[in-house]
Amino acid sequence: MLYIRMLLNMVISLYTSRLILQVLGIDDYGIYNVVGGLVAMFTFMQSALTSATQRFLNYALGENNFHQTQMTFSTSVYIHIFMAIIVLLLAESIGLWFFHEKLVIPENRMHAALWTYQLSILSCVIILVSLPYNAIIIAHEKMSAFAYISIFEGCAKLLIVYLLLIVNHDKLISYAILMFCIQLLIRIIYQYYSNKHFPETKLIWSINKKLIKSLSNFTIWNLLGNIAMIGLTQGVNILLNMFAGLAVNAARAIAVQVQGAINGFCQNFQVAINPQIYKSCAAKDYQYMISLVHRSCKFSYFVLFILALPFFFEIEQVLHIWLTEVPTYTADFIRIMLAISLVDSISNGIGAAIIANGQIKYYQITNSIILLLVIPSSYIMLSANFHPLWVFIIQLFFDIIAQIVRLFYARHYVPFSIKTFFHSVYLRIGIVTILSCIIPGLYFYFMPSSFLRLILLSGTSVITSIIIIYFIGMSYNEKMMIKETIYKKLHKNNKQII
């Protein structure tokens, strides 16, 4: 049911993007995304601190220590509030200067863009202070709550589109105001749910200096990786704006929307399994932890691959149906960004194991240097008038290098065998990928482009991929686990019917 709800949310998200592009137009859609990207650059501590909070909460829960869990939650709330204040100050000083001096925005849209910028800052602050509540839900593995709230959020965003159709005020400003209202409402819902179900969310009005130090030390080193990721995503967005203009920003925004919608499936799977990796590491059950790492890397890739394969072949047809006006380069951007997502999905479990161990200093330094090389490399290519697609090809190249480095760090910090991982994960993934592309490839090359080919190719690719994954991609134990899970679900449903 969780993945059915996620599929519904993906459909809503993609349909909403189509309508938003239609209502705002390419330029305003590009403005909203590049301005939002500028604000996001100042949230460089967000993911690092969230990851630290998640790890420490899981350790406390694994030790069944209520007071420590409550203290960790309260401390993380205070730290997130402090971080939100810092982001607000940076965005209203350095960010505002960059907005006026560096972004390429038409003069007649500067007023609307400034409104969008200020409302994006407020939305960002609201998201930051609500992150500890998200973390406690994940720590308790209440993933269905995320699914329901995300569906509500998706429906609310869909409602926004229809409100924009009847609003006479500036569409871009109205869209920014309504998006801010949604973020505020979602933040209230998360806090209400957490306070109702988890007693440890009652704040302790005292400061634990030792815990702050531990969280801060972990966050500082984890921060490097997140700075690199911000640079890799939002930095690239700004470079594209500077060298290629708003139309390319709009194309990238659509590609990111597709990538995010599909990524949601494997990301939610990873979010669900991370607490188990952290807890097994805390219990020093390394054999179980490594089995979880192998399983999460493989299954994350398989889930993403099943959804992404039809897009690789039929993205032009999908865009033609989905959008009334397709920005240039959109199809190529989507293909290469989905390839990047597939590469990243393989290493998510490895990264979780390294974070669970806590020895992340040198790992984050090395990983950050590799990923930050994307920015100067992209700048050189764009300055030399290379095709904007080369920016994403460079990103894919450095992602592969970073994954190789991540394997060696995992071997150093946890009982991790690269050889075993290669045979258990990479080899099976490679065979599944090659075999799964054969039949869809035949449809693509021998049938003329049409809606019928889209349906046949998509249906065939999903069915054949699932069959090949089951018989070749999974080990015997994983097949037994799948069978047992299906049996339990069917047995439970039969009982409910009776």
C-alpha cells in the first residue's frame, strides 16, 4: 500500500508540474526554480544536521533510552531553530546581493522575482524548524505517515494550480504565496502527528552541552558532503542561468521534477531501511548490517530502474503528452539525470553504513572534493560554448568516481568486502540491466513512435524487468523474504475479509 500511495503522489506531482508550466509560462517557471535554488544554497547544513539527528535518535531508541531520546530530540529542535536564523540572515544579506547582481532576470519580472525570493526564504525557514519532527517519525519507522501527508501535500499543490487559473493577481507571486501556505500547513501537521504519537517530542527546556558537542562534531564533517551536493545541484542551476538563460533553467526544472518523482520510490525505501542499519550498527550486529547494505543498494536500484526504463526509451512521447510546451533539451536532461540517479541509488546503503559507524571525517573530505569538481569543470565547458548537456555528463562522471572511493572507505570503516559486494550487487545489477533492455529496445527500434508503442513498451519493460529481477537479480534468501512478505500480506487480507 505504501508504494501504491507513492505512485499516486508521483502521478499528481507530474501532472501538477505540467499545469504549473502551462499557467506560469517557461520564463516565470524558470525564475521560480532559479530563485528557489538560490535560497536552497543557504540550507547547506540542513541535510547534514538531519542525518546527525537521525543517527543519534536511532541509537537512543536502539538502547531503549527514553530520556536520551527526548534529550536528543529537544537538542536537535534548538539547533535547527538556530540554523534557521542563520539561513535567514545569510539569505537577506549575501543572497540578496547575489539576487540583484548575478541572476539573469528580465527587468519587468524583477518585482515578482523578489516576492518569490522572500517567500522562498520563509518557506525554507519553516521547513528547517520542522525537520526534527520528520526525523522522529523516520526513527520510529512510521513510513505510512509520510505517504499520507505527501499525498495531501500533492493534492494541495494541485489545488493551487486551479486557484491560479481564477486569480487575477500576478501568477508568479500568487504561486509563491500559496506554496508558502502549504509549507506552513504541512509543518503544523508533522508537529501535531509527532506530539500525539511520540511522548519524547515534549521539549526539555535545558541544554545538554555534551550532546550538542557530539551532534555538532558529526554535523560539521557531514556538512562537507552537503555543501558539495548543494554546489553540484544549485550551483549548476546558476551556471546554466548565467550561460544559457531561463529556458534552459526551465528544462532542467522539469527534468528535476521527473527525477524527483521517480527518485521518491527508492529514497523512501532507503529512508525506511536506514534506521535498521543504524540500530544494527549500534548493536554491533555487523553481519546483519552488511546484509541490509547489500539489500538496500540492490533493491534501491531495481525499484528506480523499473520506473526509469520506459522514460529512457519514450521520454519524448511522454513529454509531448504531459506538457503543452516542452523547453529545449528537456528530454536529454531527463535521460542523463535518471542515469545519475541510478548510479547514486547503488551507493546509498554504503553511505548509510559509513554514517552509522560515525567515522566520517576523511570520507566526507574526499567525497566533497570529488563532487565539488563538478562546478569548475562545468564552468570551463560552458565558457568554451559546449552543449549544456555536458554539465550533466560531467556530474555523472564524478558521481561514478565518488562511488568507487566510497567503496574503499566502507571497507576501511566497517567489515565490508568489495569483492562480495561486486558479485552480490554490481554483477546482478549489470545482468538485469542488459537483459531488461532487450525487449523494450526491439519495440523502440521496430515500431513507429506512437501512443500505442508507449503503452506496449512501458508495460513490457515493467513486466520483463520484474521477472528478470526476481530470477536473476535476487539471491535465494531475498526470494524467500519476498515470498514470505507476500504470503503474510495475503493471509492478513484474507483474515480481514473473513
